[in-house]
Amino acid sequence: MLTEARAGNAWLRSGSQVAQQCALRDYGTALDASIKIKNRGRPKVKRRKDAQPSLGYSTRGFSIRNRRLCLP
């Protein structure tokens, strides 16, 4: 579904597919836990004012160029 969405939206194509897949996987895990674990609500979108930025990195998508680590 991500491939189809990227084909139809230029703003999705401009971002890293690895990072988008990771975000979707994390959201799916949170949604699954909200259904299985009692008294847990649905995942909420973080507010930029209230939350610290967080990123999850996988081993894919990294490269080293000019002795610098490039993230996806």
C-alpha cells in the first residue's frame, strides 16, 4: 500500500521509503497493542509542543559518504 501511495503523491516520494516503512510498522505495533492490552487507548499523534522528537533507526538505508554517516 505504501508503494501505491508513493506513486500517487509527490510529497511522499520525496521522503525516504525506509523511514516511512518504519513509521508505519511502529504505528501498526501501537495499534495492535491498543486492541490486545486492556485499558489502553488508541495511539495518539504527538504534539510538537509537548513531546521530545524521537526516531527509530533500522540497519537499512544508512550510507557513509565523505566520512559522514547519512541517515535515510
